[in-house]
Amino acid sequence: MLSLIILVKAADATSTQVQKLEYVSIHWDGRDNTHIILPNGVVKCLGPQLTVISKPSRTDERAFYMNIAINSLAKEGYEFVGIRDNDVIMKRIATP
């Protein structure tokens, strides 16, 4: 009986909860055509929002506007995963 109790406690200690993650990608295609692809497949064009923000002179356009997009998603709980060519990938824990 004692060994059964020890096995049950050991099983409880090793059980883990799996976190579900969701990912977004930001695709750079110029200030007017940059867009975000959301986890549900919806595509949001950032052009209208980015065109009203003035880029400081002597600042790289891609770096400046992608930084704004990354920080806006970070405010929604996303964190940086990686970058490849013209795409930034971000993730967050999915809400149930």
C-alpha cells in the first residue's frame, strides 16, 4: 500500500501542463504594404497606421517602422522569436 501511495505522488510531481502558443508574423513590404498575419489567419495591413508616423531623417525606413510594429505587438503580450529576410516572428501564450 505504501508503494502505491509513493507512485501516485511521484506521478503527480512529474505531470506537466503544456502551454499553447500562438504566433504572428510581421512582413515588411515597404511602409505602405507592411502587414501582420495573426494566429487566426487574419491579415492586417499596417500601411494606414505607419504612413501617419514621421520617420526621423537619416533613419533606416525598414528598421524604424518594423520597430514600431514589434513594439505594438509586445504591448499585446507577444515576444520576439526570430527574424528571416523580411519577416519577424513573435509568440505569446494562447488565451483559452
